[in-house]
Amino acid sequence: MNNHNLFAALRAAFPKDLDQVAVETVESGGPGLRYTWRDLDRASAMVANLLASLDLPQGARIAVQVEKSVEALVLYLAVLRSGCVFLPLNTAYQSAEVAYFVANAEPAVFVCSPRNHGWVSKIAFTAGTRYVFTLDDDRSGSLLERAAHHSDQHTPATSAADDLAVIIYTSGTTGRSKGAMLTHGNMLSNAQVLRDYWCWQPDDVLIHALPIFHVHGLFVAIHGALINGSPMLWLNQFDAPSVVSLLPRATVFMGVPTLYVRMLAEPGLTPEQAGHMRLFISGSAPLLIETFNTWQARTGHTILERYGMSETVMLTSNPCAADARHGGQIERRGGTVGFPLPGVELRVVDDAGAAVAVGEVGSIQVRGPNVFKGYWRMPEKTVEEFTADGFFKTGDVGRIDAQGYVTIVGRSKDLIISGGYNVYPAEIEGFINKLPGVAESAVVGVPHPDFGEVGVAVLIAQPGAQLNAEQVRVTLKAQLANFKIPKRCFVVNELPRNTMGKVQKNLLREQYKSEFA
């Protein structure tokens, strides 16, 4: 049988000269570190051999909540090549969230930051996880110490295209996080399509400034560079001045809209500084047309906006070069996410499931080799989210114009995308409603000049109780990731409701829309 292991495909694309630089870290204190392609191969082999020595069960999940580092990238590659299942967790997640993921996914191994080892190991061992290792962003930790004793030669595990490679958690509007199961075939097919569609060149260099616990930074950016054998300039954290200073050394940059807004504030961003760049890509949140136009005027470059999801990796993209399927068009249109990628079927339907007319708004459904296998241990939810003919219901609302450009006009009712991160109000409301003195809450998204959108919480107090709005935020900070914390809280006497008693969040969004204007 052919080996469809994603690592094997990425490894096959490494340059012939393995001693070329694959990743160069960018550090504020001076010169960074340089990792060759041979380093990535040998180091991931050693970690993969460590995992093999643990005698883990078939399909063992490896949960990872560590700070961004090249060693964290090596760990990801090692999990792929070992045939285990990678489970990335946002570094901002707190104990209540981590406890849920561990109970749901039952990882055999958990790799965490040393500073979190105390509470993470307690949660993990209580839930039956066999091994907990540490990994810091300064190349220290028990994972590397143990891996150093293992061989730097390793044959990648044989994987079928349908074998599970990653579980990535994405919350639903019920507030219950769901583990999207992505296969080796899902991600390899997407990486190959994007390599061609985004016109990756032999001399491309990627600036990698995104987190590596979600689809954009981990799959789209890293897979794109590796499957093209392209080196990366690696920042552990985004820093606008640093990225602008690196532009003359690079050709490709991927970011969320917030990063583009922050770079536009840098006086050093000029057409000359960006002159060596080939492609700027934006995703994970809607790009304001103002940002699109301002970037074009300031740099001479037109941002390429695309659309994807945790469950599907990338679905659509504005063109990099002429797209023969759409009359040879090359125009990157602001406010749109371009065309469905080759191999992706996308349709817009009404509530009855019938296709809407060109330009009409409806629900977006997709089908293709990139679409996930289903939700981890949620067979009923998986069935519910697919149509009888195999299309995935994205929950997004949009339209397709006469030229084939897709525009996203809304999202599943309540989803807030703040700085590129998905925030699900029902999850936040669940925590708020458990606080002493709270009778009910509603969380809505409102416009924000920096993050695009942020949450606002509106609370009703129980009879006789006194609520301190700011104290509610302080309490939530100990329980939830910071990007989920509502930026403002308001205590009111009642929430607007319809005749069925349902809270009318559209009215709340309207009421508080100018809070951050």
C-alpha cells in the first residue's frame, strides 16, 4: 500500500541539500538560531523514537499545550511520523478547559510548559494519561532530555489517507467543544492544492509569525513552507516592527487582519520595504475593506484573502495567478474570499436545502478531500452536520456572484471572531451563569478597531443580589483564555426577548455596537 503519512510527503519535499537552513529564529536580543533541514529530520526522528519506546496504543492522542518554538514544530512532525494523533491546545486555555479536553480525548501523552506542569499533570494523571512531559521555548524540558537518548533515524509509520492525524477542538454554539478529526489525506490534499494555487516558488521564504495551535499557523503556513521546501523566518510572537524589518528577506507572509492593522501603524512600511515580497495572505477573520485598500496604497501589494475552517482546512481563495476555471481572472477582490479551491465543491442553499440564485444569500455547504472525518466521539453530531449527499454544513452564510467570487456575509448566529480566534458566546455564558448572584447572561460580539470584534456581556442579577461588572471579568480571567473574556460587562434589569422568550441578541448587538467606536 502507498504510504499517505503526511510527514513522509513533507519530508520528500525537503531540498536535496539537507544542510541548507530550514528555519531561522528571529529574536529581539540579537541573532537567532538556525535549524537545517537535517536538524528537523533528525530531531523529529528522536522524538518519534521516544514515543515509540512508550509502547502507546494504536491511534494514541498526544496533547500539546506549549509556547511556540521550533522544538514545538519538531514535536508536531514527530507525532505525524510516529502515526500518533496530534492534539494542539491553545496556550491560553485554563484548568477548566484543559480538564474537559483531557477527559474527552483521553490522551496517552500530554506535553506542557514547565510552568504549568503542576496543575496539568494533576488533571492528566487523574484522567488516566500515562505520560506528562515538559517543553519550554528555550529548548529545555523533559521531552527533549528523554528524546536525546534515542536514535536520530526513524522510518515514518505507514498511514492510510483516511487515518486520523490531528484532533483540533472547535467549540459549537451549544458551548460544548467538539474535536474535529482531520486525516493525513485531508491535510496532504489541501497542502498540495495550496502549493499550486498560491504559486509557491523555489526561492520563496515564509515569515512565520502566527501561533501554532490552530489551523492557520500550524497547517496552512507550516505545511505550505515544508511541502515546497521553503525556509521560514520564525517569530515566537508577532511583533510588527520585526516583521516589517524582515520583509526584504522574505517573499510570503500569512496573518490575521489584526496583524495587518498593526503593521500599517509602522512608519517603516513602504513600497520599497515590501518590494521583495511576492504574496501577503489574510485569513481567520474578515478583512475590512478599509484595511485591504490602505495596505494596497501603502505597499503596492494586494492582500490575498481566503476562507477556511478547523473542520475543512482551506476552502476558497482569491487567485494568485489566472484561474482558468473562472475565465482566466486574476483579480483579488476586497470583501470576498475568492473562488472554491480546485477539488472543493461549494454551494449556497436556502433553509430547505435548495440552491439559491446567483448573488442570493444562503447557507454555505462544502464537499471535498479536505473535509474532516467527523467530530471525535460525537457520531450523532457528525451525522447532523452533513447532508445526505455528503456536504458539510459550515454554519456560515454567504453568496456567490456571477463571476464565481464567494463572499461571507455572516456567521452561524452567535460566533464572535476576535483577533482571529473563535469565541462562542454559549460557552462564556455557561461560566458567567454559574457565578454567585447571576440570574442570566448574554454575550454578543461588537465591532472593535483592533480585534475586529470583541465580546460584551450583559447580565441580570438574581433578586436581592448586587453584581460588580468588573469583578465578573476578573473572576472569568481565572477560568478562561484571555481572548474569550468579554471586554465590557453591563448589569441590566432585563434582556430583550421575542414572543417565544428567546433573548434577541441582534438588539443587544445594535445597542452596544458603538462601545469601542
